[in-house]
Amino acid sequence: MYEYEIRQLRTADLIREADEARLVREAVRARRAARRDAHHDAAPAESHTFRSRRHRSARIA
């Protein structure tokens, strides 16, 4: 009986971990989708600039 209870607890723990991992994946996916939508909804002048924000020349040490 003791082994059965341990197996039940382990199974419940694995199910709980899988649910948490699924929620994390869904949150990451939603954040990426929101970022993607925000990027596509940006003003055309901002979304089509190819200038990088860094200076053209490398930093001299």
C-alpha cells in the first residue's frame, strides 16, 4: 500500500509540473505574440527604418 501511495503522489507531482510548464509556455507565447503585434502595429516610418541604434564605428578602447 505504501508503494501505491508514493506512486500516486509522484504522478500527481508530475501532472502539476506539466501544468506549470504548459502555463509558462503559454505565457511566453502570448508575450511573443503581443510583441509581434506591437511591432506590426508600429507607425510605418518607424517599422521600416533600417538604421541600427548603434554607432557605425566600433568603440575604441
